[in-house]
Amino acid sequence: MKNANDISEFYLSEVSPLLPPEILDFHAHTWVSENWKFKPWETEHEGGKYMVTDENYPPEKLLADARRCFPDKRYEAVVFGYPTPAVDPEKDRLFVADAARRHDGLFPLLLAGKDFNLSLQQTKDQLREGGFWGFKVFLNWMGNDYAEIGVEDMLGDNEMALAQEHRLIVMLHVPRAGRLADPEIQRGVRKLAQEYPEAQIVLAHCGRCYLPSEMKRAIDSIRRLPNVAMDTSMVMDPLTLQIAVDAIGPERLLYASDFPVAAMKGRRVRVMDHWVDVVTDEYPDSAYRAKSNDIRATYMGVEIAVAVCDAAAQTGISDEERDGIFHTNGKNLLNRVRRHEIGGG
């Protein structure tokens, strides 16, 4: 198995020289299980064991994992909590806001969705009080049952009106088994982007297109939507990212990890028509997770970075454009947000 020295040697020789001095991770979590209503993997909820991960992931642990992955880089992150029915939204909101206040370089997003039934003023008050930079869509399901709802069912008019007015980040985790390759999901994303052109829409996990076949079917749908970007969280296939860069350009791609998931040592790979996380054997059992004590592995957060660099090399983009994926592109989105207009500072 790969030991800590091997991991450091691989990172410092093969990865670090291709990265800028600063990393902006556009998709990371922070939470504690005391803010949950239940622990999903300890219940009989269908899908509860879909993604078994850290029960407690305070910002200190997030930043420690980032230092392990990128020991010689300055790390910043767009952060949010646990976006499933297991969470208490009020406790989660206060925890994430406090984490960002206590740690420089964390940019919090507010969990939001139609199920919360908040008025326009209530939503605006939560944005202001927590210093949030936008919204992370709430997922009203457990596990791998991605529902048959549409994109417009996930966020209401109040959230989108505020996003339009203040150029807020709107991070969408698209539903349905077909992901962004589903024509109905494509229609929903297009509708939001065109009706709210000042909203800065980010598709989490590249629209959940982890595999090249999914990205090929999906990418044309956002080609002409300049206010739609993609984050690379848990996308480790260079060809998938190459297809995205070729279609929409590097400036609409954002490096992202999905910590704590990407703090595991291993890699997400294609097996037939689905992904599988191949990891070392120190992690708990989980759906689509294959464990081995015989593989040499680094952290998934680093593997995502390797995939971005490989895609950059294959598409022939410049070093500056590659660096933009890791830092500048995300900073440009954050700099456009008008937080001062809602009292966010």
C-alpha cells in the first residue's frame, strides 16, 4: 500500500508543479452529526448507506484534510452543510455561518429549497445574518433515488429572485437518474439560466456527469448559457473534463473536491455504465465502494486535480487557463456577488 511518504513524493513531483499557489475549492462540506435528526446509515431508510462518510466534519477537519492534499498551497473553499432530510436546516445554517466567521477563506452557501417554505424576506434575512454568498440546493431524498422532479422544483421564485438581484451563487445538484443528460433536466437548467441571467448557476459534480458517455450527452445543453458553470467535485475521468473544456471553455470549469468524501484515498472509476469508488480498506462499507488493501493510492482530492491537469494538457489550454480552473474562475464568480446590498459585508 502507498504510505504517507509515497503520497507526498507523488504529489510534490507530479501534481504540485502544475497547480497555482492558491486553490479555491468550490464544493466542500462542513457539519456535525448533533445537527442531524438521524444518522442515515444507522436507520432503515432506503438509500441510507448510499454514501457513508464522516459523522463529524467541522471546519478544522476540512482544513486539515486540505493541508494533507495540498500541503504547499493556500486553500480556500465554498462550503455548505449536509443537504439531505437527515439534517436540521436551522442548526445546519447557524453552524456553517459560524464556521465561515471563524475561519478566513471559507465562503458559505445557504441550504435552500421549496420545502423550506420561506418568504422572500425570511430568505433575505438568512442570507444577511449568515453572510452567505448564495444557495446550495437541498436534496429531499436519501441515497441513489434521484427522484423524478425537475430542476424548477428544487428552488423557488424567492431564491431565484434574490439570486438575480444580487448575482448570487446557485449551486444545483441536478435530480433524476439521467443526470444532466436527461432532456427534462436540460430544459430546467436552460429555463433557470435564461429567466435569471444574473444568477450564477454552478452545476455540482459537472451536472453529475462523472463518465464521458454522460458528459457527451449533456454538455451541448449548456454550451450557450454563459451564466452556467460546472464544478469538478468527485469527477476524476480526464476525458469527461476534456469534453467539457472543449465545449464550454476552461473559464466555466471550477476545481472542487466534495470533502469529506474526497479525503478518502482512492479513485472514482468507470465500471460498465456507472462509477465505483475504489479505495483503501480503512473506510466503512458504502454503496458503489470497493475496498482493497493492495492498491497504492493518494487522496481523491488530488486525483480530481490530476484529472483537471490531464484534461488541460489534452485540450491544449494555456497554463493561465488551467490555473483559472483551480482559483481565478471561482474568485471571479464570488467577486460578482453583491453581498453588500443584502448586508453581507
